[in-house]
Amino acid sequence: MYVPPANRLDDHREIRALVAAAGTADFVTVDNGVPVSTLLPVVWEGDTVIAHIAKANPQWRSITDGAPALLICTGPQAYISPSWYATKAEHGRVVPTWNYSAVHLTGTVTLHHDPDWLRTAVDTLTGRHEDPREQPWHTTDAPEQYIRGQLNGIVGIEVTVHTVEGKAKLSQNRSTADQQGVIAGLRHDGHTAVARAMETR
């Protein structure tokens, strides 16, 4: 990932928080020289990302244990209009851009077919989203035979992460006046998450 120094995310807590908030990643592998990708729910703990893919999805069949993979997690993003810049009125030398945050996790893949591993992975993934709910759903709420049948339809994905790259492109190269104009424009257009990210940065 191209990351200019001003856009680099170095705080690992912030990077992990972005991945956790996204909750998903584009899982990218290569099949006979052609990149393939599937959006998957993910949980990143330690140096390991846990996910699963539908057994009917052909992507997993081209993966051997130890194969390289890229996980792309994206945070809030939005179009930035040049009309929001204070400098537009001064000299007009402004163009549109796109503000966003992203994390790339590169590592190696291990596939899992063991029902116990799959059950633990599904419980972990589900728990991440259900636990904050007032009445969280658990796999034990469904008939056991049904859950076993569902587990039979997925393949476990375990990515051992070797490289972490974080980027937050949030108008850091603009003047304070331009940044304030962008924040106001984003809020007006309903992109409050990107506006908050800019204010935090």
C-alpha cells in the first residue's frame, strides 16, 4: 500500500480498533496468477485473523496451507469536493480527492475443516457482534443438528499476520482552513464518521 509519511498510521491500538470497527476484510489470494477476493467477517487477535468462507466459493480450493494472502480492511471514506476548500476562493488551484482510512494485513493462510475448530471460529465471530446486544444469540440457540449442517458448508480461514500497514488519508496536507471546510462539508453531506476521524487526527 502506498503510504505517504503524513498518512501513516503507527499506533497499533488505533490500527486494531479500525479493523475491529470494520469487522470485515477483503480476503485476497492468487489463483493461477489471477487475484481473487471475497469479503469476509474477521476477528484479529494477536498475530492471527480468523474467518470462514463458503465451501461453495471456489476461492478456497486454490489455496494451499502457507499460501500468501492480503486482508484489506477499510474504515470510513468519502468524496472530498474542492468547493469545500477555503483556498478555492483564493486561487482556484484545487481538485477533488477521496478521504479514507485502511489497514492491510499480509500473511500466510491455513485452511481448517475440523468441526471443532469451525465451531470455535463461528462462536468467536458471532460473539464479537452479539455480546454487546441485550439478548445475544448463540449457536446453542439453534438445533445442534442444524448447526452441524451449517458448519459443514464452510471452510475455516486462519491468517498468520506478518505485515501490518495502516493509512489514514484525511486532508493532512491541507491548511487548517481547508481542513475545517472539509469537515463542515462532510458533516453537511452526512459523512460524520470521516469528519470525526479528521477532527481526531
